Amino acid sequence: MFQWFRPNLHVGSVIDLTPERLQKYELRSLLLDVDCTLKNYRSQTISPEVSRWIETMKEKGIGLCLVSNGRGERIRRFAENVQIPFVAPAMKPLPFGCQTAIRTMKFDKKSTAMVGDQVFADVLAGKLAGLFTILVVPIQPEEEPWFAKMKRPFERIVLQPGL
């Protein structure tokens, strides 16, 4: 049962996902959550490190698409700033946003990963869509809304080894 909530890979940050590391897993495209994955929840900008990481991914030919539960207009503005296509609202953990992104971007499902900071949204949506899943440590989760904070203790439980 817990396999639906366990990511295939757990990293500290998106910047830990180098093109070489992605190649090891045969990944050529990434569906990216936005809030607490690429940026602080309340920010509209990303850090210089994440900005460099995005540029490196683009230069290396890694396909990118934002898949967010955020409101469409807010995510649209963010997507324009980082120049990455988007699907929002994605209604994660349902797989439809992931499936729409794969279809729209013409990504190969077998070489695409869902990357995000939430087990019960990002990882589960990716698993339900049949994707490789990558969980990142959330960026400043204390800024999240109450409904996201409420899930964090349960995430720690399902991620415990041996369950």
C-alpha cells in the first residue's frame, strides 16, 4: 500500500538533479511542482541557483513543464517569468494534470519524472500517472497554507523505512 506514496528518488533540492543524474535513470523530461519545490510558497521569484539549474536543464535538452495545483493566473505569471510551459490547476493527486502535460509536451512517459515536495500530491499524482517520482525537501514549508502543513506529519510516517 505504501508504495503509492514512496518516491523513486528523494533529493534535497531540484539542483541535485543534474543532467548526469537524470541520465542514470534514463530521464529526459521533468514535470515540476512550483510552490516549495522551485520557490518559497509566497514568492513569485526563484533563487539564482534554481534559475541557473533551469537554464542548464534547457541547455542540455531536458524537457520541462510546470504542473501545479496553484491558481492558473498566478502560475501563468510564474511560468512566463521562468519561460516554462505549465498545467494549472493540476488537481493533484489526481493524475490528469500529469497526463495533460505529457500529452501536450509530447514527452515520453517512460522517460518523464514528476518532481515535487509533497507525498500526497506530487508523488501520488506521479505514481497514478505511471511516472518515475522524485521527492524534494520543501523550500520553507513554514510559509505553506494550513492544509499543506497538516499533511507533513503523515508524510514522515509513510516515508519511514520498513513500513
